[in-house]
Amino acid sequence: MINNANNKPAVANSTVTRDLRELDAETGNIYESLVIMAKRANQISNNIKEELHQKLSEFASVNDNLEEVFENREQIEISKHYEKLPKPTLVAVQEFLDDKIYYRNPTKEA
């Protein structure tokens, strides 16, 4: 799949059945592959979280009243945008399958 906006491979928004032989082809060990993808998913999740907090911090005010909370449409739109993004695990799996993740195993190197 290609995302037409920037010609990057698109990530499915739902889970996809994967062939386990695809996942362990590069490492030779399914568990090692899963650890790599899990660590990358955590990185992606943390990056998204930081980015969201930075954008939402612009709207933070010292004294919130009920009217301001309901009237802040921009904040709601930003939140909706981030809710529509693919899950970090799906992005990490796609990156792993596309060989876009750099990893190394120090125990294998020694």
C-alpha cells in the first residue's frame, strides 16, 4: 500500500494476519524479532506522546473554566487526529518487515 500524500508505505489501521516465517526470516528467532518490534513500538509511542503533549500544552491555561473546555475546538481536532493514527505496534511491524529498523544483538557480536 502506498500513502498518496507523501509516497510512503501506508500502515494498515487494523490487525493483519502475518506469516511467522516472515517475521523470523531476518533474525532466525521469532522471539528476538518480537522484542525488536516491541522496543520500536515503544519508541514510536513515546514520540507520539511527546508530540501530542507539546501541541496540547499550547492550549493549557492556568485557570480553566467550563466554557473554555467545551469551546476549544482546535484541541479536540488535534486529539482526533492522533486517535486516527495507526497503532505504534502496527507501524513497528511494518517497519520491521520493510527492513527500516536498525538493531544489533551484542551477545551475537561477542
